[in-house]
Amino acid sequence: MLEDTLVIITADHGEEFLEHGDVLHGRTHFQEVVHVPLILCGPGVPRDRRQDRMASLVDIPSTILGIAGLDPLPGDGLDLSRLWRQEEPELPARLVFAEADWNNVKNDIKRAVRGPRYKLHFDSLTEQHQLFDLSRDSGEKLDLASRDLPVSRSLLRELEEFMRIQRSTQAAPELTREDVEHLRSLGYAE
């Protein structure tokens, strides 16, 4: 059965262990929290091959479909299998977005937007942002936001546009009692 099975190992987040003064996860978008492995094994996936490119969890569904020989889904995700099948030498240039909220305080949402080189962190509660050049500072220790770089303004605009689009999309339907019970049985609701 394993010969015909695609196995994917990943995570929705990493953990911080005081690299930026905190422990655990959920409140920041530093690399130790958002840089997680994506490991694929199975038919159509080459062995012993490593891709060192920026990807996102939204790429997983389209990648699964691509490995199965099906068309990718419309939307944000990319078919990463095109890289090792050499249909594309590089991924298209794009930005990847992240968000975390603190349930105890209204509008306490932290967001991040990352391109190939720079990552911008934005705190919606304080309206402060931080900018890091990951090509020179992978540990995100030197905040460049005070230098008022054009890239900072550009990434803030991109984040604002992304949030505008997110707010304009249709709201999720109300959950039925059965939906809530099912989520509760899985440990996702109280």
C-alpha cells in the first residue's frame, strides 16, 4: 500500500524558545515559528531531493493534484511538483501572508507578509511594524523599519490590499449543531 501512497509531513507552525524573548507560538511570525518543513514521499516524488524555496501551506492541495496528474485548484496555491518535474525552473515571484490573533483582546492581530528577501511584521493593535532583510539577517535581529525604506511602504500596501480582499470575501456559513458537535469530538471546540 505504501508504494501507492503519497505521504506529506508538515506543520502549521514551529515553536519559539526565547529567540525573540518568548516561548511557544501564536503571537509572532519570526522564522522559528513560520519556517516549517514540508516533506513529501511517494509516487511521483523524487528521493533525496531538497528544494530550498519559499513555499506556503496553501500550496499543498495544488501540489497533491499536480502529483496525481490533475489540474491545480484556482486560488493562491502553487503546484510545487512542477519544480522537480522541471516544468518550471523557479516558482513565480509572490508574497506569502501570515496572521495570528489573540482571542482575549479585540483587534489584537499580528500579521506578516514575506517576499523572497524581506519580511514585514505588523501589529494591528499598536499599528507598529518591523522589517527584516532575511537574506542578511535570517534570525530577524535587525529591524529596518525605522529606515523608512521603500520596500517597507510597499509591503505595508500589499498587506493592506490583502486584508481588503479578505474582508470583501463572502463570510463562512454558520455552523450547524452537527458541525459543532463534530468539531468538539475532534477537540477543536469546547
